[in-house]
Amino acid sequence: MENTRAEYNLPYPVTFVLKYPERWPELFSKSSDLDPASLHTRIRTNEDCWIVTTYLYLKRKGVNVLVSNKFTPRQINVVSSLDYSAKDLAFDSFVVGTRSDGFKPVLCDFAIVQNRFQLDSATNAFIPHWPQPGIVPRLKERGNTIKNLTFKGNEKNLYEPFRSPEFQRELEKLGLELRVNVGSAEGNVSWNDYSTDDLVLAVRDLTERDILAKPASKLVNAWIAGVPALLGPEPAFQDSRKSSLDYIEIKSTEEALEAIQKLKANPELYRSMIINGFERAEEFTVEKVIKRWVEVLSGPIANQYGHWKKKTKLERMTNFLLRFPQHKLSMKEAAYHRSNGRYIISGRYV
């Protein structure tokens, strides 16, 4: 993050609520000044990514935000919607839920979404996911070397044909190695380390409904790291695309092998993709995401909060109770559509 410290004054104070405060006891110390860039091994859950990280970045920029393990009555509270439930009984707090790739949090008064395709009302707003903290970029001395093809994620999420021995044998013929779920023997996955990666691979065969909740993070992180990417036909990637240099879209192992051969035969194209990636990454810096958070907190959230404040406590409680059945239904629908429907690559329908 840049050293220049800018003051952002929100119209209302905002509390970031931790449902698992025991994982971050140091956040409650007045002297705490943690830098998210140094916490990549600890940031794992939705709460870590959206609540802890956001609070720390905003606090370090002088934004008037607080952290708590409880909801502050009659004020704006931001919480991971995956961890928020009716049991919290926060009907007398204005609750902003960070949806991530989960279900629509009907119980929340407002929702932050990570994909434009999740936008469906005036009570939600799109904010890009934070870049992977502490990214270690590709080593410059690797030049045009294309030897390591890396999938940053759990192996089960990589489309099955790309995990096959046949694909790995074809890669070996081209002088490449597929590296999946790179990490240490202790299980700490080094998803932030791109130092020896030459190509990023990300191909997932998810349902048409489930894929609409996924962010463009793998693409943005690849841009920041200076590694060209071979990506599946995901809406978030396509929405972010401005030119053919942004990434190469693939749906099969055959298309992946063709793309690799093309890049190996054309070093200038490979270099152009790296340069273009660095340029595109400027649109998703920590500074830009901070600015977006301030815009949303000061704009649509503040506006909705202004309307909410005019309601009586009884009206807030009644509204909360009426939304609860819809919230439960939303959870069930999301769980169903996660594995049922048409799959985007194979075309199979379950």
C-alpha cells in the first residue's frame, strides 16, 4: 500500500463485526497496526477476507471505522453474511452483509457483492475483492520461460480433464509441469507466491447459477503478479476483459495446449500479456478498492441507513421477522443451484 496517508471521513461511523474474534485478538488492542499484506497465511475465511482485511485497510487510511465482536445498536455494522443469522437478533442495527460467493443475504439491510451479476436492487453494491495480500510477483529473470503451469486453488475445483494423467503427459511433451494447490508440507498453501509461475490456469465446471457468484480474483491476482492466464468462460473474467491480451479463454485441455504452444512460439505475445497485465492491475490496487469502499459506505449505504433510521424499533423488528423466511429460502436455493442446473463447460445438466 502507498505510504501517502489520506483522510476519508464517512458521514456515519461504521463498525466491522467479527463473529470469530478469538482468531484476531490483537485487533482489539489500541496499539494494533497490522498490515494485511503481511497476513496472507492467516487470511482464509470469508470473515478474514471481507471483514478483517477491509477494516485494517480502511483504519490504516484514517477512515472512521471500528471493530467489535458485537453489533452496535442504531448504527451501521458490516459483517460476513455467511456468518450472520437470525440468532444474532440484530434487528436494531443497520446490517451490511458481505455476500462473497454465498447466498443472497435477505436478512441484511444491505449487501456488498463481488460480482456485478449479483446486483439486483438498490440495497446492494459491487466492490471488487481485495487483491491477494502479500503477492510475490513472478521473477523478472524468468523472462520468456514457460515451464510451470499453476492452478491456485483446491484440486477438486479444477475441471477434471485438467487433472488427468493424459493432460500432464501432453504438458511434459511441451516441457511444462502442472502445479496444483502449491503449498508447504504443513499444509500452508502459498497462493500469494507467483515467483516461479509462468502461466496461471483456472478452469472450473460450475453451474450457470453458481458461477455468477464468483469473483475475478484469479485474473486480477495474475495481472498483479505478472503471469499470463489461461481461464475458463466465467462471467466475472469476461466482464473484466478489455482485450485479447488480458487472458486466453479455454474450455478444454486441447485449447490449453494450443494456447501454450502459441505462447511458446511467440515470445513477444507472452511479453505483451505480462505488460498488459501490469497495466490492468492498476485498476485494482488496494488504493482503488479503498476508494470504492469509501464511495459505497458514503453513498448508497449512507442513503439506505438514512431511510432505516426513520423507522421505529417495532417497525425494524417486524421487518426483520418478515424477512427471516425469505432468508432461509435463499440459503436453500443457493445450496440447490450450487450442484443442480447446467454446467458451463461440460454442458451436462443435473
